[in-house]
Amino acid sequence: MTPEPHGIQPQPEGKLSSWKEIAAWLGVNVRTAQKWEAESGMPVRRVPGSNRVIAYTEELRAWLHG
């Protein structure tokens, strides 16, 4: 099953630019998404010098199915 965005629209190229967008795309809450990143290696990139994160839907799909 391929997740689809739930209410939050990602940027056109499949870039998700917050924990809220990432979690919505996955269909989970923010805390679960953060836990998956910390414990299961979910591909999320951290913006140096800030608390911001970025994830790409193609990478998340591959991680989910890998």
C-alpha cells in the first residue's frame, strides 16, 4: 500500500519540509514519525543550524517498501 498525503500538500517535487508534512504523508502522528527516524532509519535530512527537517517522498516510499 502506497501512502498518499492526508490533508497537507507537499511541494511539487515530492519534498516534505516539516515533521507535520512528513507525518501527514505517512498517515501517522508527528511523534511516531520522529520515532521511526530515530529507531528505524527513516530517511530524513536535517537542515544544518536549525531544527528543520526535509524528506523526499520517493525516499520514504523506498524505505517503506525496503
